[in-house]
Amino acid sequence: MLRRNFLKLMGALAVAPAAPGWARPKSMKPLNFVFILIDDMGWRDCGCNGSTFYETPNIDRLAGEGMRFTDAYAACAVCSPTRAAIMSGKYPARLHLTDWIPGNRKKGKLDRLAFEQQLPLSEVTIAESFKSAGYKTCFVGKWHLGGRDYYPKTQGFDVNVAGNNRGAPRQGYFSPYNLENLTDGPKGEYLPDRLATEAMDFIDSNADDRFFLFLSHYTVHSPVQAKKETIAKYKAKAARLKYDKLIFVKEGPDARNRERQDHATFAAMIEHMDENVGRVLDKIKRSGMEDNTVVIFTSDNGGQSILPYGRTAPWGSNRPLRGGKGWNYEGGIRVPLIVKWPGVTKPGSVCSAPVISCDHYPTLLEIAALPPKPRQHIDGVSLAPLLKQTGSLKRDALYWHYPHYHGSAHRPSGAIRAGDFKLIEFFENMNVELYNLRKDIREDHNLARTMPDKAGELRNKLHRWRQQVNAAMPKPNPDYTGDS
Ligand SMILES: [Ca+2]
């Protein structure tokens, strides 16, 4: 039997209901799923996406074994909405969960817009789908989708390690962490090491079961903290490269961005993250599960490259992309994505189709040969034809809706990508910017005036979509007086 067909059969068997007394023969392994979500990791923050200063051999190895997506997007430029999109398969605008929880208090010309403070329990999450199909489900790490009544165990996870309402480890990455749902480790233990260990323990204790493991690292979100010896390694590397002077982008909304990646502590933080991706991949291999474990690796939004309100120097750089976390420019929403579907994805393959966070839910259901959930993952499409290289997606556009001010200085905006073109609309004045991403990945050349027909077409499409998903728009701020 062809290997592909054999694996397909295994996928089907993975969901075949077990008859009483039926024991699965050892040769028929069910598929497991390991979803690794990194926080605030920029598209460029790994070797396989072009970084030369950061070192990510394990992520690069995964890319060499699976399919790397060059045009993968987070559903939002900040944390909670993207996480909600992954869990529900719906756009943040449709969920009315459009900002990080609890959100930015800033207003300007437009008023602050209220939004959902949790992922509603009425959503049938991807974890609930896997759990009801008999998978052991485990959540490890950052949740950030609501208060105590909305933690991972209320949304389909059997196990929750470290998931709570927090968006970052406020006390830092070295134990004691003082994080709800995580016991502190020995003093000085490093959080990414610990969370990978927790994930590996779960894999060990469920080696005989099929499982869905969601490893949601707090890293590489601020505070930027790493181990001393690794920081020293990158300080030496920066010196070797003669990176003795900071180079900032001179103009535009990302004028305070670093033009190049050169921050030693952040580079060390990336390396530790990569090491811990490697530890989990090695565990899968050593446990004999490499051929029946699907691995997804991605990030929840672009890299943070501009600090709120001019505080100290930023650490990251998303160049050649424009902007960073909090913006609808590519730097805020384009993210790394690697999918390894053993026996199916061609090792080292690269896909340039635009895909988005909402797609993971229907994709993983199809890989597991589970039925789609009616009315649930309606904004995602299964990426299976891309992963199998058997076809393209029947979708003509992707959409973003971020109707809030953000610490990066972002002002409320929405965006659409259709083919090579992307339009961003700023809600304070409804001005639009149009870019051809294929020719201008940096979004330097606004084509809105030279291509008014294209701009109009995309703007109308974006407006129609907002109506379809019932997107909430911010209202004018009655107290607004200034012009900033
Ligand atoms: Ca984030």
C-alpha cells in the first residue's frame, strides 16, 4: 500500500469508534496533534524566514520536514482576537472580540469601542471538537481569552497548565512566576523550559492515546528576558558583525522601528524558544510518534517593534515588513506558519497562498478525518488541498478589523487582502492606502491615487464584509478637541 494511502487509512482509523473490547493493534497508530503557538513572534524572527542574526535551527528543521507558508496571517495584530479565531474558526470581528483583553483605554478622534471580554462558551472550540471525538486535550501556556469562568477547561481542554487571564508573565520569565494554574519551579527556572517540560510530560503520559496538545508559549512577549550566557553569545555576535550602532527606520508610522535585528537579549529569547520547540519535537521522535503526529507552528501576531508611547528603545525588527504588533501593515499581521503532516506534506515545501488563523480549525478537522462543525469555523477554509499540493483555495480575500487605538500608535483601521493587493482603511477619516504586496512587500508605495478603481473595488468589498459579519465600528469621541 502506498504510504500516503496507508496514512490516510490511519487517519480514518483514528476516528473509528472503538467497539467494546476492541484493542488497537500496535501498527495502527492514531494521529496526534501538537499546535505550537508563539506570542508576538514576528514573521522574520526565524532563520527559515530570512533572519540571519537570530538562530532557530529547530524551527528551520521543522520547515525542512513540513510545509512553510510565506503569506500566513494572524487574524488580528494583537493577542486575544487571534487566539479566539484559532479556537473558534471565526473572524474576531464576527465574535466582537477585537482587542487584547481587557483592552486599550486610549481614545482619540474616535471613542473607545466596547468588545467581548472573553471567548463566549457558546463557541464550540477546536478543543471541544477533538475532545468529543475521543482525543485527550491539553492546554499549556498563555490563554488570554477571559476570566476564571472562561479558562481552558471550560473550552474543551482536559488539562490546563498555566492558562489564565494574563497576557504576559508580569513577574518575569524566571521562577517564581506567580502565574495562576502553574506551580512555581525552583528559583531561577526559565518559563519556556518549564512549559516545554509540561508539554513533554503530557506526551509521555498519553503515549497510548490520541491527543490534541496546544502549547501556547508566553515567550517571546515582553518582558524581554533570557539566560545570561545566551545573551553574552549574541552580544559577541553583534560585535563580530560590527552592529555597534542602532539603525532606525527614518520615516513613516514605524519611524522608531529598528531597521535590522540586532538586540542580544531578544535574540537569546528567540534561541530559548527555538530550543524548546526542538525539545518537544525530539520528544515526539523519541516516543516513536514522529510518523503519526501533525505539528503546527505559528504566532499570534507580528513582532513588537514599537514600544508604547515612546518608552525606551524597541528590541525587534520586522524589516522588510512595515510596522509591527498593533498595526494592519504586514509587520503586525504576517506571521510564521509551518505545518508538518507526516507522509503528506512534502518535506521542505513552500506555499505562498494567503492563509489566516481561522483556517487551522477546519484544516485540523479534515486531517483528523473528523466531520466539519456546522455553523462553527465559518470564516476558515481547510488548507488540506495546499498541504497535499492537490489544489488551491476557493477564497478571494482575507479581512482584518481592528477598530481600536493601540500603544504602537495605531489608529483604528481595517484591511483586506485580495490576490496581490492589500487595502488598509483608517477609520478616523476613512482614508485608504493600497499596496501591491508582490511588488512592494514593505508597503512603501501607496497606490490609492494611481489605481483608484482597484482601491474602490477593495474598499467596497471590505465594507460589504463588515456588514456580513456585523462588525462594530467606533463612534466619534464627543470629548475630542485636539487634532492628534
Ligand atoms: Ca501576542
